[in-house]
Amino acid sequence: MPEEKKEKIEFEKNLIEQINEDFQLREQGTLVSNGIPYSQAYEYNQQKAINYAPPRNMTDDRQVSMGLVHEKIVSFIAIFLKICF
């Protein structure tokens, strides 16, 4: 094999390994996310943005949405549209 092709293969292999390591690091639960992996928290926030159901009993039943700003804006707009229409 030509030297350039070997270098390209080695570069791409290293890139794939780095992506996999970053993915594993991202999926580790942290104290900030209550030990929930990133993908699970993202899916939870997507569901919260789409289906907003307020707590039944405000003193006992509370859920904190760990959403990003985008998910919170989508959730707010969904509530606003539900009230208006």
C-alpha cells in the first residue's frame, strides 16, 4: 500500500476511536444529571417538551426538567398554544 493510504487509514482509525471514547464519556452519568446517561436525559427532555403535564399535587408531586434552552422554549410554546387554542 502507498504510504499516503496507510496514513489516511491510521488517521481515520484514530478519529473513530476518539469519537467512540467521547461517546462513552458523554454517556456516563454525572451528579448534574442525577446519574442518567446523556441520551436518556435527552429523550426524557424531548418527551417533556412534547407532553407537558403539570404535577397533580403541587406540594408533593414535582418533576424538574433538565432540558436545554431549546427544549424549554419548545415546551413553553406548546403550553402557550394549548392555552390559546
